[in-house]
Amino acid sequence: MSFKAIERVDPELKFSELHDFMPLPRIEAWLEEGKLDAFCGLAKTDKRKAALDFVETPIYSTYSVLAARADDKIEIKSFDDLVKLGDDGIVLAVTGTVHVDILAAHKGIKVDAGAKDTSTNLNKLIAGRGRFVFHNDFALADEIKRDHFSGKIKILPVRFEAEGTERFFVVSRRATPGVNEKLRSAMEKLSKSGELAKIFQTYKPK
């Protein structure tokens, strides 16, 4: 996300990036405690909706996808295929994410949601401690490149259109007064002008 576009629409909004990795549970805790005013790119879950405010203009949409080891010849076309695999098809997901909720809606899929980040799951996949990683295409493609697993891990062709595909700005209920309203207004303007869609295209997985 190009925060400069938002700052250009409303110069009173200032952003600072998290340069060090922070697991999602900590981000959520910091938002609830007011240590962070807002965070970019979270999907809606019941837990988050109960504790945080969402800026209703979606930033971008994603598909949920599966990654597997590059030498795995498996073909997956649906959630039913994962159910049929049983213990031979353990799916790795990140704890506290919408992907855990999506998988839980399909009884019989063997899920390991013990990891706090996608990088951990990719390493577990390489080590044979799971057969698939379930995540959104946007973040998964980026993480595979960042962890230097290109050529070792592949994203399967199947794309799952399910709830949780949209990503939003999330605002702390203890945020600096006015931040929520300013973000809402700025995002509406960027969306209506078409600039938001153009920004996402530059980051979209190829």
C-alpha cells in the first residue's frame, strides 16, 4: 500500500512503517491497547470485528490459495479433495487468521494452525511437517520470494473464492481522535478516483 497517496489526500494523516516483523497476535494486541492507531491489510474475523473498527472501503481483494513443495504432483480442485487426503494432507495455516476460520468450516480437513507467521509454515512445509500452506495469494507469493523458496515451493493453480478475501484498514478504538474519520474519507476518495485500484495493481502477484 502506498501511504503517500493517503497523506497526499489528507496531510494530517502520517504513517510509519513496521520495519521489523511482528506476528499478527501482537499487532492485534497493540491495536486493542492503543499502541497502534491503525494497521493496513487485515481481513475481517468475528474476533477483530468485536474489538476493532474497520474502514469499510476495501484496500484490495485476494484469493485463498495453497502452496506445496515443488516436487509434489498432487492436484487439488476443491476443499473436498483436502478432506479426502486426511492425514496425508495436513494444511498449515497461521493462528488467528481468517484462513483458520475458512478451513474450520470444512469438516475433515487436517489443519495445523500452530504457527504465528507464514515464514514458519513455509519452513515446516520444506521439512515435511505439513503438505500444504493455506494463505492469500498476495502475501504467500511475497513470502516465498522473501524466504528464498522459489523453485522449492510452488503455489497450486486452484483458487478458493471464500469469505475473508477483502483486506481493510483496521483502526484501534483507542486511536488518536479523528483518525478513523480521516482514514474513511481518504480511502473513499482514493477508491472513487480509481487511484486505489491502480496502486494495488503495482503490488499484485504476477
